[in-house]
Amino acid sequence: MKNSTQLTEEQITKDLLPQKFGKFGMIWVGVLVTICLVGLYAYYRQIRYGLGVTAMRDYVSWGIYISNFVFFVAISLVGSLITAIFRLSNVKWSTPLTRIAEIIAVSAIVFASIIIIVDMGRPERFTNLFVYGRLQSPIMWDVIVIGTYFFISILLLYFPLLPDLQILIKNKDNSGKRLNWLYRFQGSFWKGTPEQHKICNKAINTLSILIIPVAFTIHTVTSWLFATTYRPGWDSTNFGAYFISGAFLVGSGGVIVAMYIFHKFYHLEKYITELHFDRMGRIVVMLSFLYLYFNVNEYLVPAFKMKKSEELHLKELFTGDFSTMFWFAIIVGMLIPIITLLFKKGRKPLPMFIIGCMIVVGAWFKRYLIVTPTLLHPFLPMQDIPANFRQYFPTWEEWAITSASLAGALLVITFFVRIYPIIPIYETITEQLESENHDA
Amino acid sequence: MKVNNKTSRRDFLASSLLAGAALAGCSKPHDFVPEQAVALTGEKVKLLSVDGEVIEIDKAYLKPVPNMPTVTNEEERRGIPGKKFVMVIDLSRCKNLKKCQSACDKAHMINPGQNWLKIYPMQDAEHTAPYWQPTNCMHCDEPPCVKVCPVDATFKRQDGIVLIDNERCIGCRFCMAACPYSSRIFNWSGQDIPADVASKPYSCETSLPPKMGTVSKCDFCPDMYRKGELPHCVQACPNGVFMYGDMNTDIVSNGAETFRFSELIKEKAGYRLMEDMGTKPSVYYLPPVNRNFPFENGLENQTADDKQNDHKM
């Protein structure tokens, strides 16, 4: 890394040690906590009065909780992309981004699990999944692979953290008593011996290999929650690949947003450089093209045939009630990013940040479009139901709970950044030494 | 007609147990002093006493059992041995009276506005004739809902019936998404249930008492069958649209008429809904030919809201 060659070890350590919340940080945490509390109250109401407080009814039996779940699972896939795929293909520039990607993965997968319990009519019977679980149900597959992915992701977050914990313990003046206790509890066994490094590297390599099939599986299985049914818009053999390509895109969008925030507000410009934005921009172009390709497959092929069951569904998406959202997701979530990021100027930090936000927002609505319109177009026409069963617009409780889950995920990331160095200190130092030796 | 013309083993056991209990300690009928004086009918029945003796008592001493002893969850999950329940719906007889629907809603305490049984105004194409199509759970032999249930809360029994165990359902609603017939409904907010029903343990066969946060659907009324009665919808329909019975004995009945199932399907060219899904329903339809009523007769029963949406079709 050219522009960091002049940095000394002390300087790097000083720059990258976790920083206390400033005024802005306090406000940020306060806002997130408030959103979470409102969501908790809404969930209390949902427990008390049943899922009837949501706008879901017999036809639209899955709403924004499920689309939000799909969104979380999708965004969590980026952990495997940046940590594992880049690591195994020897991409060196991604080092400062690995921990960002991995904490996004962990917090997203935690909140994916939480939101799926929120969606259950009988959350207190959650344990039935283990007592009476049946392997033939795609939900069981999801439970198994999400659990596995969570543990591998936690380990992939933890192992590279060990050398940094040693640095944190050394610099104990930087943090309070309780944090130092936490660091010692988590990492005091790490002495940094060559033997320990060898074991640690081996473990990380093994996990990097393991996490790729698991990551592919979690999102494929999530897509199968839909694709194993008969419904128009879901009955597709394309779904696994379609979901995975979309997941890498939204995850990269999320990483770009986080990169910009750390670059700008945590003053890590020396570590998350324009080079990183440029490289991520190129990757996003490729991923947007890939996702667009699967979208073309997903919509144009059935639209060419216009089977009776698909017809109403597709028309509602292309020109009907959902068309604004549909074209928003396609144009804002894919086309504009492709066009902007093809240009070098578009890959500068600020435009990248805006594009990252567009991708994430577009992706959230895309998940909504995958879940809800299909349920409004059943095979047999809607019949013998009250008028409010014919449409779906989420109630305040649903918005509050969904917002709370998103705020919760951000809160986990925020606290992680407060406690641990978001850019790996040890690896940054080592890579710097390597490049210096290389230069010499 | 009673579908079940033989007294079931359960019936026999239950009544003899009861009589046995009443007679406990008496070896001879003339020693028997009933708690309440009853007028003798003169009609004698033979029973097996607890001592193993065959005894003869007057029929008047037998107390009727208003409700059969509850079937265990295990039995409910297994189903009634030797049976394969089917339903035949004759579309030429339906005029959207909705008596079936109200009887079903009432018997199963379904929340207002929701129904297990829906009557669809169907028109397959622009120039084809419209008809009324009552649709309940198809009790598929390859049920997509059962495949996706993660906890075995919805299950297929050996007698062909698909039921829901609402003491186990976690309310994930995957089964609702999986069912192509939209026959499942969800208990979104609970409801007021009379205390006598609410206090009973949940039965998969009666689907009572309803449980908030769980899925329900047409249960094919195996509880009615055990009592020797036809399902509520079948009994309620004055036009004999629904025929219910057992494929193994090859008999279906709407109460007034009884048919050989195989002959009925053969003669009237019976068919099932959405064969291409591979779900293999247990509900058969007879096509709407030689109709008893013109389609228009049913329109008066359509709600304003339904009419408005039918128009859009």
C-alpha cells in the first residue's frame, strides 16, 4: 500500500485503536436505542394481541418481516465474499475491509434469526424445531445452515482478532477497566508465538474454505423457502443463483457504506483509501451486472411465455401496482450503480457512498417485491374475504419492529467498533513491514 | 344415510364399559338398582360384565354418551384404520347458497370473515360458461403443506386426511405459502370462545378450541365420522352438492343419496383440481353440466366486495 508506507508501527496502532464515542456517536447510539425501544414496545403489542396487529392476512401471509429476513441473510453473505473468497484468491488490498465485512455478516445473521422468530405466530414454541424437527422441511435446512454460518462467522471474526487483542491489552490505558477485562478474557492466552500464528493461520484458512459452501447454502436454502412452492414468481429453478448474486451485491453495497463512514467519520483515510473505493467500485459493477443478468432471466423468460398463472403477477410488477417499486429496484439498485461506477470519477468515496446507499435501499425493496406480490396472486382468485385481506400495507408495528431490527444490527456494529479495532492492526502492520522489505 | 352402519369397536367398547361400570358388583340383572327410576322398554341388550359374564339388561339402563371419549393425539395422528376418505363435489348442483360455509364456520368457530370453505365464481376463459366452485382442503395424497412443515404440526394420516396439531404449530405459515389451493387460514388475533369449548383439550379432529397464532383449515370432519355423521358442509347443503365417503368401501353419500364412488366418477367424468401440480387431491369434482340452476341464481349471495372484484376478473 503506497500511501501508508511512511507510517510507523506506533502510528498505526494509535490510529486504529478503538475510539470513544464523540458527540455524534452518542447521538447515533441514542437514536438507534430509541428505535429499538419503540420496536420492542411494538413487539410487546404483537405478543399480546397476536399477529393481527400486523397487516398480514390469509393471502399475504408473509410480509416485511420475511422480506427483511431475506435482506439480512443476503447482506450477511458479504462476510464470506470479502473474508474468504478474497483471502483464498490472495487479494491483498481487502485486508482493511475484512473485519467490516465480517461484523456486518455476524450482526445481520443474528438479526435474521431474531426477525424470523418475530414472524412466528407462536414464538414460545421455537424449541419445537429441535424437539419435533423434520429434515424434509426447507425451514429445518435454514435453521441448520444459518446456525453453522453463524458459528463459522463468529470464529472468522475472532481468530484474526487474537493478535489485535494482544495489542489492546498492551495499550490498556486506551480503555477502561471493564473493556480491559474483556480483552484479557478473550485473548490473554495469545502470546503471539510462531506456533500460535501457525495454528491461527491454518484455522482461518480452513474456515475460509468452509464458509464458502455454507454461505452459498444459506442463501440458496433461503431462496428455496420460496422456490419449493408452486406460486407464480417463486416457482423458479433460477432462484438460488438469483438470490446469491443479489446477496453479494447488497453486501458489497453495505460494505461500501460502512467504508465511507469509517473513512470519513473515524478519520481512517490513511487505511481505507481511494484505492479501496476504486477496487470495490469495480467489483460492484461486476456484481450488478451479474444480478441484472439473473433478473433478466427471472422476469423476461416467464414474460415471454405469459402463462396464465404468471400473467397477473408479472403485469402488476411491470406496469401495475408494484411497477414504481419494481423499476425503482431495477434502476436505482442496479442500472445507475453500473453506469456510475463504470467511470473513474464515480468510484471516488462520496459517489461510492451514495451508490452504496442506493444499492442497499434498492435491495431492501427488491426483497419486498420477491415476497409480497406473489402472495397477492394466488392460483384461485381471492374470494370470500374481507376487503382488507386483498391488499397489504404494513402497520406501524411492522415498520417499528423492522426498523428496530435494522437499528439493532447497526447498534451491534457500532458497539463492536467501539470495543475492537475495525481495521485489523496486526495485519496492517505486518503487511506494511512486508511491503517495506519488498521495497528494500 | 349413515356412512358408518356397523357399530364401531369404539362405540361398542364405550357403551359396554359404561354399562359395566353401572353393573359393577352385581352378578345378576335383577339385583340391579338404578340411581334413577327409568321406564323399562322391554328391549334387552346383551353385555359383558366386569366378571366376564354375559348379562342381559333392559336397554333403558344404558346411558347415552353425549360425547365420545376423546381420541388420543397419537390416534388422531394415525387416523382411522382401513379408511380412505374422499369427497365429491357436484358443480352442476351448486348455486352459491353458502349454507355449507356458514355451517362449517359455526361448527369450527372460525373468525368472522375467514372461511375454510370458499365458493369461487369460476370462469376459465372469456367465452366459457361460469360456474360456482366450492373449494375446501383437498386432503392431497402428496400434500405440499405437509412437506414443508418443519415440526410435523400438519400431517397426513393413513386414512388420507391431512390435519393440523395446533398444540404444536409454531405459526411460521410456510404451509400457507405452499398450498396452491389457498385453503389454509391463520388465527391472527384469537377470538372469544365459549368456556366449555375453551376448557377442552385441543383435538386435531375437531380443530377445537381454536388457538391464536396457528394455522387451520378444513379437517374433513373425522370427529363427525366417528359419531357416524356426515361433515357439517355435507349436512348443511340442501342441494346435495357434497358427497363424502370412503374410497375403500367405494361409497359416497350426501345424506339423501348414496353412490358408488367409482361409478359416479366414471359416469360423470369426475376430475380433480390442478392435476399438473402433482398434489393428488382427495376431493373430486363433477363438471357443471346439466345444471340444476343457472349460474346467475348464485349472484345474489355474493357480497358487494366480492362482486366488485369478480367484475375485475
